Amino acid sequence: MSTTTHTTHPASHPASPEGHDWREAGEAWGSGAVDWACLFEHYAVNVLLVTMDRLHVGEGTRLLDIACGSGLGIRFAEAAGAETAGIDAAESLVRVAQARSPRSDVRHGDMFALPWADASFDAVTSVNGIWGDCEAALAEAYRVLRPGGRIAISFWGRGRLDLRPVFKVFAANSPESHQQGMRRTNNIARDGVAEAMLASAGFEVLERGSRLSMVEWPDADTAWRAIATLGPAQPALRNVGPEALRPQVMAVLDGLVDDSGIYRFCNDQEYVVAQKPT
């Protein structure tokens, strides 16, 4: 696998679903790349532990992380001995991932038009990167997986969701067009939706499970900085400004402070594992 890094700039891909603009998504998620990488990304540790196991990631595994962000999943795979690659729409997050994993083939680009050849990988991961109406991204994942290769995707689930009231604040302060998009993308957590999406791309579903994600912050300022990096926060921030949005968000987060003064943000993270037929 090539270890050079690339920036890819494909034109709008005909398979991209209506309403999914990868450049717009990249601008939103990349607006606070450093704070995201240092203050929020580690929420995914528990689901990465289980999915790396289910994918049998080990020495020599060729793994692609779709919507890799600042590279936490890539680092997990590298620690197991894998040869890694990643792609993300946010150029600033890609730069962080490249700096953290200089031997990995990390690219800036579109998950609906992956810049790798057919059957390039043994395993594919996507941690909260493939959502409802993203069947075209799963079709691309299927293409770049070898026969018998496995994929694991994760998304916010149906159990404890401390983020739910936060996302409601984002939605209430965002333009109507973004509210509709949030509802559409979150459909993946409904019973059978993720499995149907994977099956429609040609995969055989193996397992669905969940893990509790947790991220903690020592004070209100750090909590706000972390939450303000989230992609769904950006339309609200542009629409009403941080001065109006922060008090509404902190009114929710202040209810999560424990006796030690720690802001503890916990969310159910579901995952589905599937396999490309041999």
C-alpha cells in the first residue's frame, strides 16, 4: 500500500445522494479541528475496540477508515499492525491525521468516490461517518473491499444519548434546511435501517451491537469548546452566533456535572458488522 499522502478533489460524484455535499460537510467538521482532535475524538474508543476485534484487524491487515477525522481509528489499526488508509471531507482534520500517522495513506476527498482500486482492502471502518441516505458510500466501500473482507460502521444509537438535547438546541437554532438533513441522516439508528443499507450494497450482515461512549471535560469552557466542534453545531453558530448558542447548550451540559465538577458526556453508540461475500 502506498504510504504517500494525497489531497483529492473529485468533481461532484453522480452517486452522491441529494443533500450530501462533501465539501460543505468538510467545512463544518473541520472548523474546529484541533479542539475536535484533542477534546472530543476519543469518545469512540469503546466502539473502536470492539469493531477492530470483529474485523480481525492484525499484522498486515489492509484497512481503510472512511470519514477518518483526525485519525483515531487509523491509530488503533496501526497499533495492531495494520497497513492503513483513510479519507475525510475535512482537510484540516486530514492534516492532523497525517501528522499523527505519517506512514498511513490519508487523503482529503469524497466517500462517495473513493480514490482506491477495487479490492484494495481487507477491512473498512467508518465511525459515525456513514449515515442515512448514504448507500452510495457503502457501495464504494463494497467495491474497495476484497471478497471476504469485512466492514464495521457505527452511529448514535437508541439508548442513553446525552447529545439528544444538545442536538435539539442545534436544530432549533439552525435553518430549516439543516433541520431536515439532521432528521434524514439520523434515520440509520432505527431498527433494520443500517442492515438494509448494507444488504442493498451487497453485504452479508453479521452482527449488531452497542457500546457506551464517554468523553469528559474538566470545566465549562472546555466542554463548550468540545461541543462547538461538532458538525451539526456549525449551522446554528452561523445562524445565531456563539453568544446566543452557548448559554442554551451549557444549560444542557450543566446537568451532566458530577460531584467532582467533571462534565461527563455519555452516548449509546451502535455498530453493525458485515462481510463481502467470497
